[in-house]
Amino acid sequence: APRVFSGIQPSGGLTLGNYLGALKRFSQMQEKGTHKCIFCMVDMHAITVWQDPAALTRSTREVAAFFIASGIDPERSILFNQSQVPEHAQLAWIFNCVARMGWMGRMTQWKDKAGKNAEQASLGLFAYPALMAADILLYHATHVPVGEDQKQHLELTRDIATKFNHDYGVDFFPITEPVIEGTATRVMSLRDGTKKMSKSDPSDMARINLADDADTIAQKFRKARTDPDPLPDDYESLSARPEAKNLVDIYAALSEQPTDKVMAEVAGMQFGTFKPRLAELAVEVLSPMSAEMRRLMQNPDEIDAILARGADRARAIATPILRRTYDIVGMVGRQ
Ligand code: ATP
Ligand code: MG
């Protein structure tokens, strides 16, 4: 049966990129009703770079609240945090022994996040893609909805599954399909059209946070970097104007219109006119969600109970798959 898995790191407040590239599409998959959906706050991934403990706790609950506020039903889907299901770490160890150092060293996220000072990066940051493969394969997930930036990690997940199956002569782990769809699979930074929008970007002005209020959203779009020319009438000519293209893509995704329809609407427009429209649209879409998130955050115990129950349901799927993996590897266990 088709099964969806996807995760979000509680490494800070969620951004518009996380919403358009991931969260929004999760509830669409849930609503299709054809896939069993498993969604995870990947707190163990988050600590591959330093996280203040109190902030990690808060972000985990806040991300969970955003999942629910964006339409994830914790009864129909499974919603939990990674560290409550120890099988993720256990399968990750097996995959650490399957994956090769060279594969990890080629990952662009590793290169971006470790930067020039790789010697000082955590071992966990280097091994991140093996844990991610474990997250997915622990549930034999067949489809993984993610933003474009995760494409390379998903290819590595396929490589790990293929090598495991080959080395042990089994047909056990599925070859997972990435699901990267829509007009906003890579939302860019508002300060630099060549860098992706990230919740961990040091500049808050580079991103729209889902929790930002209306004035902040308007101010961030107003100050977003752009070139001086008005908007063209065809989408193709935006390819040499990354900042302008990013704002148009965001507009198209938020208004759920194809880009040529948006171009017909904005052709010839100055950014001084376009940016306030974009801000208004963003506020219209995001503010009901952030209000609901804040309401849910008033009852952290309720969120924790939802995550605990989700973890129990996740474990019920994960435990037999891990046991079977150990058997394949030849690890003795109790019968
Ligand atoms: P961090 O900077 O801590 O890595 P992040 O913003 O990249 O945070 P993640 O938790 O790493 O967020 O990713 C969660 C999901 O959001 C993934 O599916 C990822 O592909 C997607 N995503 C992240 N940033 C963007 C973006 N700018 N545009 C579209 N999708 C994105
Ligand atoms: Mg990321």
C-alpha cells in the first residue's frame, strides 16, 4: 500500500518556504485519502546544529501546532516527534554502516551547512542523510513530499535502500519516490534570490515566518530585494531576474494560479504596486493558520498527548520492520 512519510525540523519557526514546499502539500495528500500519511517533527535532525533546549521544546510543539492548523488531522494521519520512536536511531545505525563516506561528502546540504569549517561540524550533521533514510524506510514509505532542496537526500535514500537490498540479497526496502510538485518547490530568500529561504537563516528579514503578524509580513515584502524594472508579461523572461521570479512564484502558489495567469495580471506592474498586493495575499492565507497555531499553543499538554499517541502508532509500524532488518543483518534477538 502506498505510504507517505515526511518530516520537518523543529529548528526554529516555520517559514513560507516550509509551508509552500511541504506543509501545504501534506494536507493535500491526506485529503486525497489514498495514502497512509506519517508526519514527523524530526528533533534528532534539529540537534545536528546547536539548539537551545527550551527553544527546541517550544519549536517542536509549535511545528506540531502548525501541522494541525494547516489541516493535518492527527487521527487520520500519524503525527509525532522522532525522538519518541527510538527505532529511527536504531535503523540509522545500520544505514551508517551501509552508506559510504564519499556519498555523504557530496551532499550539498552538508557543504552548505558545514561551510568552510567542516572540522568543527558535528558528526551528526555529516550523517544526517542516513538518519533521514531511516526515517523514511522504517515505515517502508513509498512517497515523500518535500521541497526541491531535499531531492539529493532522497536520491541517497534510494541508494541506501538499493545497496542494503543488494548486499543482503533481499528485496526488503522499497525504492522511494520523491514528490516535488507545484510552483513553489524552492522559495528563495527575500534578501538573496540565489539562496533558499530557511528557518535557520541568521537574517529574519530574509524570510516570512508563518507566525509573523500582518505588519511584519508587509514590511518584509516591502524591503525584499528586487531589481528596478517593472514586471514583464511573460514568465520566461523572469529567469534572469531571480528575486522578481521568486515573488511571482510565491504569488502564484499562494493564489493557487498557474504562472501565466499571474503574468497576465501583473504585466507592466511596478514592485511598489505588486509588493503590497503580495503581502495582502500572504496575510490572508497565513493569518488564520497562525491564529489557530497560537490557540493550540495555549494547551501544550494537549499537543504532547497528541505526539505521544502518534508515537505509539508510529512504533506499531516501525518495530516489526526494524526487527526484520536485524534478522536480515544476522543480529540475534529474542523469539
Ligand atoms: P533549516 O534551515 O533548519 O534546514 P528549513 O527551512 O530548510 O530549515 P527543514 O526542516 O530542513 O526546513 O525542511 C522541512 C521541509 O521544508 C522540507 O521538505 C524542505 O524541502 C522544505 N523546505 C525548506 N525550505 C524550503 C524552501 N525555501 N522552499 C520550499 N520548500 C522548502
Ligand atoms: Mg533544511
